[in-house]
Amino acid sequence: MKTIQRYFRVQRKNIAFIKFILEAYDGMAVMRTLESHEGVIELMIAPDFEREVTEILDNLRDEFEVQPIDPPTDIKEL
């Protein structure tokens, strides 16, 4: 399945929380940590759920910083 990739910087302490929230919405998005020390995460979003994931992230921004970033140049493909 083709996914939409989005990249964010968050505080390290919030990485697991974000992952748990997204996993609760089964099949909507998958998150992976690209750089744990820097708090860089990648979201692989199912195309039909981009709006919903954006809404979830907007709601999380009320609790802590979720900063969109450009795709890192040194991403290793799985």
C-alpha cells in the first residue's frame, strides 16, 4: 500500500505516547522513530486517513509540541 510520509520533531519523553495513540486507531498510521535523541519521528499514513491523523496531531499539540520538519536526508529504508 502506498503511504503518505510526514516527519516531526517531538520531545523524547512523548515518543511512546504518540505511538500508543496512533496504534489505538488501527490501520490509520504507523510511526517509527528515526532519531530518538533528537525526537525525530516518521508517520506513514494511509491515504484515506490523512485528515484524521492531522486532527489527532492538532489535538496533541494542545498538550505538547509536535513540530513538522522536512524529511531527513539520511533516512535508511526498511
